[in-house]
Amino acid sequence: MASSRMLENGDGAGASRWGAASPYISGMRSTNTTWSGGIPRWRVVLAAVATAALPGGCGGDGDPGRDPGSEDAAMEAGIAAEPTDTAPQSPQTDPDEAGPAEGLEAGADTTDSAIDSVAGDTTGLPEPPVQLRVPPGTRVRLTAEIDISTDEYDVGDPVIATVVQDVMDEAGETLIPRGTYFLGRVEASASSGGIGEPAILEVAFETLSAWNYERPIESVVVDAPMMLDPEAERARRSGSGRDALRSVPGIIAAGSVIVVQLREAVMVPPVDPLLADTAAAVDTVAAADTVPREQY
């Protein structure tokens, strides 16, 4: 009250601090009106300023009418009331490392039993064709269909011979039936150049040709009866001087037997008896390949 009085009267400590003519105090004095309670307005203002300056006025701990623990309890209650996502989060998985599909356990056998049963069921499927083995060293008897002559065949020209006797295994099953063709080429061809000089005619066979299949073969001719052309040889011997023949061809006559020996094994299908009877009547080689070149 003393300080209020000093401010009001403008003397003492208040006067020395603010000055008697302080506009702040003069303003307060000019507004020194009283409320119905008789308290000057400026005193009420000072009381409000003083109250605001106290720690309790700022909402601090100095508020005597508030329980500090109640604020903490209210804050905790508010936090507890806030909605929180408490559902467990599924871990992120790498697409390249995906686990077992839904409904399956890790390590379980995922093989489809239906597919397994179909894969293992061969009922109704055709069996692989049976193959018969013609062993190496087997000899085959052939016959030439037409004369093979050094006068008409050059090296590389094709030749054909026909199997004249069934080739059978030890059990009596036919491996190569009669009528099968052996296809080959001339490897050497030279006529006799004089009396007493032999002709040279060599052939080799490289393909076994049946009516319904062909197989490459490795073979060697072990017997091929070649002779000099008898008419040309007689004409040479009977001639004299310029009229005498100097070149006489060698020939493998049609119908003569040529013996061929296999050097390697050959796998062939079983012989159908119904088809074997017609095998000799079926020509598997183009006609142009069976005719020797023309001589000019």
C-alpha cells in the first residue's frame, strides 16, 4: 500500500524513480476513476500486472490451486486414448525369396501325383521298334542285274546288285531277305591293253536298300568274278596288223555272284513275311541312277 501511495502522491521512492511529472503516472492519474466498490481503476490494473508476473500466472508450477500430478495423469490418459496401430506388421519379403505357397509346408513335396501317374503310365503307347543286329563279318551273296563292263562304266558310276540268298541269324530269323538291293560305285575301271594283260574292275557297296528302309554299310567285296569280254578277246586274237584289237574290256556278267562281307554291324528292322515276297519287285533307286553313262 505504501508503494501505491507513493505512486499516487508522486513523492518518495516513486517520485525519485519515475519523476513527479512522469507521463506514465500522469496518465494513471487522469484515469483514476473508481468502481462501485471504491477501488481505483489503476490499482486494479497494477494488481493484475503483478498477478500475471507471478509464476502461477504463467501456468507454471507455482499455481497453488492445481495439482502437478493431475496434469501428468491427464497427459497419460490422453496418450492412452489416442488410436494406435498395434497390429503386428508382416516383415518385408524379397520376391526372389518367396516362401512356400499358402497351405503348403516348407519342404513339402509339391509334385502333382496326377502328373506323376500319367508320366509313369505307358499303357497304350507303342513300343519302340525292335532292331535286329547283323554282326560284322557277315557275308552276303549278290548278283548283278546287268553286265558291269570297263567299256561302259567309269570310276564313280553307280552299280546295283541284288541279294540272292536270305541272310539269317543263328536262331533262323531272317536278317536280310532275298531281293534286298546293295547299292555301290565303281572304284576302278581299266580295260586290257593287250594279249595277256588283265583288265581292272573294282566295285564297292555302301548302302543296304530294302523296300521300306535304307542303311549305310561298311563292306568289302571278297569275290567278284571278272573276265575279259569273250567276243572282243576272240576278235583280238584272230586279228592281225592294223585290224587287231588292242583293248578288250573286262566285265562282271549279269547273273554272276558277288560276295560282300560286312566290316561293321548293321541294325535292321524285323522282316515282314508278307512284304518280303514283294521286295525283289520294288526298285528303290531312281532309274537315272542305275544306267551307266553313254560312251561317245
